[in-house]
Amino acid sequence: MMTARIVIGLLMTVVAFAFAGRRLWWLKSLIFSGQPAPERLEYAKNNVGTEIGTQLKEVIGQRKLLKWSVPGLAHAFTFWGFIVMLLTIIEAYGALFQRDFAIPVIGHWAFIGFIEDFFSLAVVCGLITFAIIRTKNNPAKIGRKSRFDGSHLGAAWIVLGGIFLVVLTLWIYRGAQVNTGVFPYSTPWAFMSWIFAKILAPLGTSANSVIETVFILAQLGVVLGFLVFVTYSKHLHIFLAPLNVMFSRRPNGLGPLEPMRSNGKVLDFEEADPDEDLFGFGKVEDFAWKGLLDMATCTECGRCQSQCPAWATGKPLSPKQLIMDLRDHAFAKAPWLLADEDARETLPPGVLAEAERPLVGGEDVNGVIDPEVLWACTNCGACVNECPVDIEHIDAINGMRRNQVLIESAFPQEAQTMLKNLERRGNPWGLPEDKRLEWTTEVDFEVPVVDGKLPEDVEYLYWVGCAGALEDRAKKATKATAELLNAAGVKFAILGPMEPCTGDPARRLGDELTFSGLAQQNVETLNEAGVKKVIASCPHCFNTISREYPELGGNYEVVHHTQLLAKLVEEGKLKPVTSIDEKITYHDPCFLGRHNQVYTPPRAIIDSVPGTKSEEMHRCKGKGFCCGAGGARMWLEERTGKRINEERIDEALALDPDTVSTACPYCMVMLGDAVNAKKASGDAKESLEVIDVSQLLVRAIKLREEQPVEEKA
């Protein structure tokens, strides 16, 4: 019998490894059929210590998964359980050759037996939790409210069943080993093995000996079958997730967009050739290999979908479904991608049709991605922030947008006006350059305007931004910020007419050419002026100047106005002592919060104002809900589903606040519009207002200054 189980065990192993190895080799070939991404390899090579820490935190520590406590713990225990159960697989293979096999050095420690049984039980508890969650969130019952809507649920149930069989066969053969006297650990430390031994004991030693052999082989058979199944299912992430995390952009693919690359090199528009170079992603093979790795790594967990503001308001965009559709297309096109020119001619018609299929559809064109899906994205980063395996959805979406704008000239009609205004006037509204100075006439002090070089006694260049200089509501925040800086003795100057748009709306829309022109112009202006420090009130400007301009030679110390104001309050240079008795809820701008992790300063400013009562919306900070303006959506019509800004204001209204505060001109405009609509319908009180935190702070300080005048009167 010993010889038979050795032969059977080894034969199963060879067959399973052959099938799994063949699939993994195919996947490796498919992934590396994408474009080169040398910067990913270079970063990992030069930051080994950081990458090890990332693996320990994200993969071993399950950081992102544990943000969702119940499913996170269930997954963590299942993951950690399988790591511990690697010891039991070694023991099972050892038992093929030696019935009383024990792992050298540790094989007889009672504690090891306890840990193995504890984590095997934890895995089963995790499986029960998963089953309850999936049953409760069955898309057939709750539709698109389920984060599993669109996922391959059948495969998930097969995996749950397979994992349970791994644990069950383990407990049975170990219980039989206890009864035949070859179990390496003392009982009842290995408590589950001891329980199953009690169950099997009445069968006698001979029967237990047979059960021992049969279930050792069954254990290996289930493990090997599970290995093969995983390589052909969405659970491939078990192997690919550590690699995807290793090669992801830090932190979490948020902040700057990747520069346009062709054949692994950053594209130079002056030398680019549309016939030879890549302009975004027009075909699936235009993705870098990291993009294809993203597709293969998707777990279909739907966390990204559950947090997406477009999906939550009835738009067709699901970040999960987008990645799944791209993956399915890549897999279907794989025979063509991996074949040489001669072999491609002999491929089946279905494969050839898939090879010709465009990534983005259009009128009478069956593309992989519907245009409405592509343009619904606000670039808020909720999907990337939630993804437990570091998929970079925004890079995929904006890569396809770039191709649509630059090659196909296919983008929403209303965006054309915005792009023309950027080209002609340097701002999305198309207003004259001298309009940028109008707000300076409404403050009672002189605002220096840079003329050539920044004066030596001026510490900061205040980048006002298009909205901050030209949009009436945002101008109030600009004036408040300037007044506070002046009151605190901070020396600053502005560019005025010399300050065009940073190019963020164009870049997020996909018009990299317009962005490049504006960005290079701005970097040249800032460098010639000798600028070292920049204050930015708009989070989009803040993100672009601090995170994207360095790629073009613009390296500055950039602070958001809330960061500087919070510091000035902390240092006592600004003292808000007048009480403002209001309930305030703060809205996190996506490009300040998720993209740049600035959460504390705005809240510190609110808390510094006496009398204010701050209450958080349930979607806040890292889980904050978008206002709907990012990703150039500020300039696009919202025709499908509920308006995102109204969804956000409904959440705020549930708290019955006196004020909704934020720290972004885009958010002020979008939320202000939603509040006005609610007032018109009678769903919001007339006194409710949307203001920047700087406006709240300046009120406290100005009221303090005006008080003596009122007393004298």
C-alpha cells in the first residue's frame, strides 16, 4: 500500500503541475506581450526595502482588506490559514513515504500542531462568513446594489467548496493518524485532529489505517486540483497579487497620471510619429505589461464598484466590470497576440474578429468598452484606494481617453469648448487674462504681482487657479485666503495674467497635447521667476504642480492653503477667538484627500474656530464621496442617473448642518449648485451655505476685530 500511495501521489503532482505550469506560462507570455514598463522594474530594484515593507503590510498584513472588518477578518484568517497549512501539505507529502513523518526540528512541537488546527478551523469560519456575505449580497436579490453584481459567482462557490474539502480531508487523515499511532503531535493540543480521532476511533485500527491512506491522497488531490482550478479562474490573484502590489505605483497609483509612453519611453510630442508611436491605449496590446497584470489580478470582489460615485448614481461605469471586460478581451485575443504573422492567418474567425475589435466602441461599433462608461469616470480614486490588489483603474481609463481624444477625436461635444478656451485664453471659461486680477481690487491691501523675478522678500507664489480667480463663488475663498495670509504676515505674490491653467482639465480628459503645452509654459514661467514655494488653493492645481510638474523639470515645495493656514493657527499667528455657533460638515475633495492624503489640516481649522460643532458624513476621508467635478467632469453634462453632487448633498442634509465646508473651488461650485437645487425644491433650508474652510476662519478673525467697533457704537 505504501508504494501505491507514493506512485499515486507523485503521479497526481506531476499531472497537476503540468496543467498549472502550462497555464502560468501562457499567462506570463500574454502579460509580457504588453508594452515595456522599465520604470516599474527599476523602482522595485532600487527600493527593495520599501517593497519588502509593502509586501509585509499589504499582502501579509492584509491592510486594505481589513478596512472592511468582517469580510476583511474572514479573508485574513483564510489567507493566514493557508500560509500555516503549507506545513500540513509538507506533512502530507512526507507521509507518502513515511507514515510517522514529522517536519525536521519543529515536527513534534505540540504548539505547531495547535497552530495548524487553529488556523484550519479559522479557515472554515472564514468560509462560513464568505457564504453568508455572498448569500446576503446575492445580485439576483438586490441587483446593482450588490458589489458582486457582474462577478463570476459560480467560480467563487467552487473555490469555497474546494477550500472546505482541503480542510475536511486534512482533519480526517490526521484523526486517522492519531488512531493508528503515527500522528506527530500530542493531543489534545491538535484539537481538531483529536476530535476527528474520537469520531473515527470506533471503526478500529485497520479501518483507520485505510482511511489514513485514502484521505492523505484525497488531501493532496484536492490541494492539487485547487491549484489547477485557481490558475484558470479569478482566484489567480492568489499568485499574482503579490506581484501586482510589488509593481504598483506608490502610493496606490494615485496622485499624478502616468506620462504618455510609447515602447517604454516617455513620448516627446515634438518628435512623435502617429504612424509609429502609441498615443494612449487603442488596442489591448497598447497597455503596458503592468496593465495586463492588473487585468489578470482582479479578484472580482467589487470593492471598487461599491465605492464608485458613478456606479452609485446609476451610471454604467463599474471599475470592476471595466477591468473584467478588458481581461476577457485580452484572453480572447491572446491566440492572436501570441502567434506570429503566418500563424495569425490560420486562426479561427472568432479570434480574428476579437483581434479587430476596438477597445472603445462608438456608433454601430461593438467596442470592448462603451464610450459612456469611459467618460463617466471622475478620477476620484475611490476604486484604486479600495482595491486590495492595487489595480490602477484610473491609468487604464485615462489611457483609453488619450487615444480617443488624440487619435480618434471622439469625446463629448461639450468638452470641445473647454479645450478651445484653454488653447486661446488659458482658462476653461475663455475669459480675458486681465480678469484674473479683479479679485485683488476687492481686498484692502496690495497683492504683489510677479513681474519677471519673484521679489527676494516674498516667500510664496500664490497659485490662485482658474476657478479661484474667475468663478464668483471660488473668488470668495481666494480673497479669504489672501486676507488670512496677509494678517499672519506671510509674504506672497501672484502671477496674475501670467498664470494660465495648470492643464489638469485637459490631461484628465485625455488631451495630453494641450496639457503638455500649458504645463511646459508654466514650468518655464515659475523657473524663470525663481519660485521655490507655492501655495495652491485648488487641489487639482496642488496635485498637478506638486506631483506632475516634476516630470517636466518643475520642482517646488507646494502646500495646499489649508495646510499653511492650519500651521499658522497652530503657531498662533492666526487666532480665531470669536464663537461661530454652527453645525458644520466637511466634504473631502478627492484630489486633496485620497490623491494626496491631506485630511487633518482642514478639520484642524474647523476645530480651531470656537463654537463650531463638526459632524462627519458617513462617507468621509479615505471613503469620501466625490462632488462629481474631477476627471474633467466639471465641463461635461451628466445625463444618466442621479447627479453625483446631489447624491453627496443628500448625505450632508441627513445631518441637518448649518454649513457644508470644503477646501476645493470645484467642490464649492458643484455642491453649491446642488444646495441651490435643493433650496428651490424646498428640501434644504435657505440658510444652508457651502463655503471654503478659509472663509470660516476669516469670519472668526474679522468678527473679533469688528467687536470693539460695535461696543463703541
